[in-house]
Amino acid sequence: MTTVAAPPEQEDPALASFRAEARAWLDVNAERRRPDANEFKRRFTATTVAPDEEKLHLERARSWQRKLYDAGFGGIAVPAEYGGRGESAAEQRVFQQEVARYEIDTGIFSVGLGMVVPTILAYGTEEQKKRFIPPLLSGDELWCQLFSEPGAGSDLAGLTTRAEHDGDEWVVNGQKVWNSFAHVADWGILITRTDWDVPKHRGITYFLVDMSTPGIEARPLRQITGVAHFNETFLTDVRIPHENVLGEVNGGWGVAQATLMSERVLIGGGGSGMGFRDYLELARHFGQTDDPVMRQRLAATYTRFQTMRWLGERARAATKAGKAPGPESSVLKLAISEHVYENGNLALAIEGPAGMLYKTDAYEDGFWQQQFLGQWGIRIGGGTEQVQRNILGERMLGLPSEPRPDKTDAFRDVPKNV
Ligand SMILES: Cc1cc2nc3c(=O)[nH]c(=O)nc-3n(C[C@H](O)[C@H](O)[C@H](O)COP(=O)(O)OP(=O)(O)OC[C@H]3O[C@@H](n4cnc5c(N)ncnc54)[C@H](O)[C@@H]3O)c2cc1C
């Protein structure tokens, strides 16, 4: 797969030296990703994943994360006192570019590394940082996100999973949904309603929950691609110690915002791992590169890839300058949504009638069809396009919002979706 790295002549000498160190380590310890038969393509071609196959993948991902951690690459931008390397987001990005060239897939840890770590760093107590970050970086503890509910997705603050205080513990009851990897995760970040008599954003508490606690049941759900990577998760009388509250009781909405902004940056920066050259190669294979209309589409695609690259650079520059991701993260999330939509359509347009084939009948075992179908996961997960537009309209452009009694009335009195 193609990744976009800054040309060496433009690279800051410290970054270039870090890149050389990372490349040297990877060359010795990992296999180069081959553009034809490779683990990455095979996984993204899968229309089902058998439980033993999933177990094997998980073990491989854990052992890779451990190896990266032992070599000092587990948490590149995480402070050294919590098991990281203490570098900046720029080094982290360089490592992502380099590691993408090798047969290493630790994507299952992305919720933990990309969302949980920044949230615990921002809101955790010293004990929480020391307890939770190192085993997350080393791959010993896999994390999932328990936010969405059947009646609260875009309107996440409308959640109704309740937590009630009982001595030194909280007792949680409710249902979450679309929780990626919850069926295999060791820990979860969980938001719950703890006060029903205040406006909805002010009665939410954020917990760190051990997924092996009695009363938690994750049931896998199948996606359009055929793979079941996410779940509906039922919580029945789940007891969580008070020390696992992250941030303040009833202050969980602010903590959740930190997670959601990191999630948008994570999704915006990730994409499908495909580069412009992959689409160009596909067009060459199907003999489409002389078609003037297709050439225009390919030129537009090249421009889009470059724009995505610079949007990502802007977000990283902001992080480097010490700014937490703000509403601009919605620009990135919206841009990646449109990007995967255009790319999915382009792949099938290039294939023409062959685009109607599926699985092993299709070119490259249906890899491109899965790219097309996978676009909705990226466009909906982390907040839909409509929701990102609302955020941009209200928080960046200062447009008036809809009349919203749910922002001021006690949550108990607000009409619910359920
Ligand atoms: C692949 C994938 C992985 C996911 N992983 C996780 C996870 O690990 N943990 C987790 O907690 N959640 C996860 N989610 C859930 C995701 O965050 C929600 O699906 C998303 O926030 C949308 O919520 P919803 O599905 O309830 O849709 P709804 O909120 O019901 O929206 C339905 C439609 O209405 C539109 N809409 C809703 N409100 C407005 C509005 N105010 N203005 C305009 N349009 C509006 C939406 O844009 C959408 O088109 C995942 C989702 C996907 C697809």
C-alpha cells in the first residue's frame, strides 16, 4: 500500500534521524508488506472471520504491540513516566508512515492508543495514568468504547444507561451498541447517566470498566461487509469501583468530548490505508488510463489525497503547538467521509461491469468491493456527516442552533428516543 511521507530533503533533521532509526528496526524485525498477497489485503477482503481466525489475529496483534513497546515504539508521543517515548506527534506520524510498509497490523488497539490514552492523560489521576497507560501501550490490555446506545448515537448526550452510587461502588444498568471489539476487549470507556434532574449534558459520568466484571455481555453484530467487529453490549447490575470514575462525577460530558475529538482525528488520519497509486494501478489494470473522463477523475483523486495529507498536517501542527483537537477535528472527519465515498465509487467505476462481482469471483478477491462497502463504517462511526456539519455551523461559523429545550430542561422531563 502507498503511504505519503514528506520528501527526505524537506524533513527536519531530528525527524529524519528518527525515521532512519525506525526503518532500521523495522527492517530487522518485520517483513515488508508485499503489494500482492499480504495480510493487510487478506483481512480487508474477508467477508467473514471465524472465531479461531479472530483469536489468532488478536494474539498476533498483541505480540506485535508488545514487541513495539519493548523496542520503545509502543507509545511514541506518550510521556516516558507512563511507558511511552516522550516524543511529539510528529515522530508518532513518522512511525505510522514507516510501519505501514510492513506486515504489522495492530489496528485493534486503535481505540486504546488513539482515544483512551489521550483522554486518560488529560483527565486521569496520577494513579489512573500509572495503572492504565503502560499495559495499554504494551498490548496487555485491549480497550473498547461503550458510548452509543440504541436511542443515543448522534444525540449521544441523550444516553439512558444509568449508574447509581452504592457505597464505594457504582451500579450500572443499560444497553450500549456498535461497540467495536467489545467482545474481545479487557477494558472499556463507558459513559452513563448519574443525574436525571439536571440538563442532559450535566448529568453524565465517565467510567473505566473492566470488561470481565459480572453483568457485562457483548453480542457481536454483523456489518454490511459481512464481518462482525462490533457488538451490542448489555450491562446488568455491573459494579464499578468509585476509583474508576474518570474526571468528575457528572462532569463526564467534557471528558467524553476529549475522547470524541481524538476519535475524529484518529478516523480522519487513518483512512483505509490506500494511496493514490493504488487507484492508479487499478485503473491501469482495467485499461482505463486513456479514457479522458477517467483521467479527470484520477486527477481529482490525486488532488483529494494531497488535500487530505495537508489537512492531517494542519491537525498535527495544532497538536504540536499544544492545542487540544477542537471543532476543526470535524473538518477532518467530514473530509475523510467524502474521501472514502469518492474513492469507493471510483474503484467500482474503474472496474466497470466487473465491479458487480463479489468475493473470490472479483478482482483481488473482492478487495475493492469491500473498500466500497466499508465506506459507511468510516462515514458513520465517530459521528455522521450531518452531525459534523452541525458542529461546524454552530461552533466554527457561529450559526444559530435549533431551539433545544433538551439543553436546558432536566433530562428526566425531556422526550426520549426509546
Ligand atoms: C463501524 C462503526 C464502528 C463504531 N464503533 C463504535 C464504538 O466502538 N463505540 C461506540 O460507542 N459507538 C460506535 N459506533 C457508533 C457511532 O458512533 C454511531 O453510529 C454514530 O454516532 C451515529 O449514531 P446512530 O447510529 O445512532 O445514528 P442516528 O443518530 O440515529 O442517526 C441516523 C441519521 O440521522 C441523522 N441525524 C441525526 N441527528 C441529526 C441532526 N441533529 N441533524 C441532522 N441529521 C441528524 C444522522 O446523520 C444519520 O444519517 C460505531 C459505528 C460504526 C458505523
